[in-house]
Amino acid sequence: MSFLMSMQGLPISVGATHIVFDTPAAERLVKLGATSIVRALETLLIGPSRRDPLEHTRTRETWFSSCEECSDRDESGESFDRLYSSDVRWEPPVVLWVTESLGDRVNLWRSCSWLREQGIPWSDVLIVEFQPVYGTMKRFPGPPRIPRFDCSGSVVHHPDEVLLDRLGKARPWPVERCERAVRLWESYVDENPLPFMESCTRGVEGFPELTPLWGLLSCFFPRRTAEGTLRLSRYDELLLAILSAEEWQTPVKVICNNSQLGFDLRDLVSCTGDLFLGDRLAHWAKHDASAAVERAPGPKPPGYPMLSKVYRLTERGMRLRDEGLEQLTDAPILPIAGAEAYAASAPWVLLDDGQLARL
């Protein structure tokens, strides 16, 4: 591996291809001298994912096109996700910069699958891993509240010296571990979520993220109680519990709710992003003629995605929240990985023991 001194006098590998999973990481590596960076910035914890790269790209584009206020492109019009871009030249070694963030881990599996498809030997793939950093802000007198799900990690939480030291010590994963990552991606994007759920429950050597990842994903599937009652997913339950039947609320106000419900919702929002919450409220407002949620213009014009609309609960919404669903289609469909929640054609429900089953 060759090295070049950056303007700051810090070395970074030249001739390597660097895959990053967040924008600040890409910007940091550029400053350190990296010249070939592939952004794979998709938040794959929510929305559809597919095994075939072309189908995955088309499906994600359709998903984003249905979003009223979000986009899959940056301000310059370039896609946030360039992993499958045809103009990438995969010059070895390929370096993947990854934290313990659940979003990073899923993108790591996807990247391994794509690199194998490109015919890149595992011996040319270096995975640089970082642990989360908590409690770095001194203004808080007490210990930080560690969220239930770790989705906010970034390599930029570490100083340059640590990044360079980890890069210098990086070694290829064993072939068996790389192949397990590929199989996890293939299982993740399967329309039948049971094999992936079983992998998460059973555990896979070298992938401790599976237990918390399933804890997160399970929050988006409708539930069936031991008595047979259909209930909203935990995420939708929190939304409808925080919404008021009297007061109009912006998505910002829903997120900032100062209660245990608000804390629980923010744990999930930390993984999905706040724009998804606004979009999910819009899904509810547009679902069925007798919608559970109604909306109206907000205090800000379009262009302020979390403030341009306000929402409140209808009588039907209160019934769904308090009494449960009569049928899965009472709620708007939500794609999760390769599966769908609330779909009549794929009636997956979460049981009291945390396992999925078909109705």
C-alpha cells in the first residue's frame, strides 16, 4: 500500500477505494488525502431492499419518490448511494470504514455482497471498525443517556490519529466471516423475513449487531396478542399515542414530546431519521377515506419538511390506538428490508415472544 502526505501532513492510502456510510466520514477522508471514495449512504433500516442491484436501485428510487419532503440525492443532484454506480473504478485495496451503528452494519453486508459480485478477492478488502464514543460533551453534569439502539455512530467521532492508526493496522477478514456477511444480506432482503429473524435470534459468529437490529426492526411490524387481538406496531403506536385529538401538532412537536413515549420514539427516530416520521404521518393521513390521522397546512411553507404540515388524531385513530386493528390493512403498508408490514399479501405479525408469524 502506498502513502501520500495530505495538506495537514497526515498519511492516507493512495490507490485504494474507500467505502463510507455517512457524509462526514467522506469529508474527513478527503481532508486526509483519500482520492477515491464511494458513498453508500442509504439508510437501509427502513424502506425496501432487494438482492439484485438494479432492482434494489429502482425500488429505492420509487420509495423516495413517494416521500413528500425527502430525497435520495444531495444538493448537487448526485445520489447519496453510489455503491452500484457504473463509473466506480474498484481499485484495490478496498477499505470499508464502519462503526457499530446498525445502519453501517447492514450497509457493510451489502457492500461485501457487491464486492464479491465484482470479483474482488477478500484478501483485497480491508474493514476498519470503530466502537461508539459516548459522553464527549462536557456540558452535561451526569452520564449520557445511551440510546436503546446505536444508529448514530460515525468514524468522525474519532481523531485523525485514531483513523490512521486503525487503517494502518487493518487486515482482511477471514473468508468465512466475509461469506457470512454476504449471506446475512441475502437473508435480510428476502421477502420471507423468518430466516433472517432466526439468524438474529440464534446469533451468527462475528456479528453481534444482530440482536439489537432485530429489536429495532421488530418495532415496525404489527403485533398480535396471545388473545388474538391485532395491535399497531410499536412505532405507529407511539405516533398515535403522542398525537392529540384536539391539538394540531407538527412532526417536530411529536418528536420533542416530553414524556416516556417521546423518549421511546426518539430512540427509533435516531435510526430512521426525522424525515421518515413526517412521511409516516403523511402515510396515515392519506390512508383510507376514513383516515386515522388528519392534516392541515403548518406554520411554515413547503421546504420546511418538519413544519409545513400539522397533524391530529381522528376518532378512528383513537379506536385503532386503543382497541387495535380489525385487519392489517387498517394501517398503511410499510416496506421493511425485503418484507412488508401491514400487507394483506404478506400478513406478518409480531407475537408476544418477539417472534414473527403469518396470520
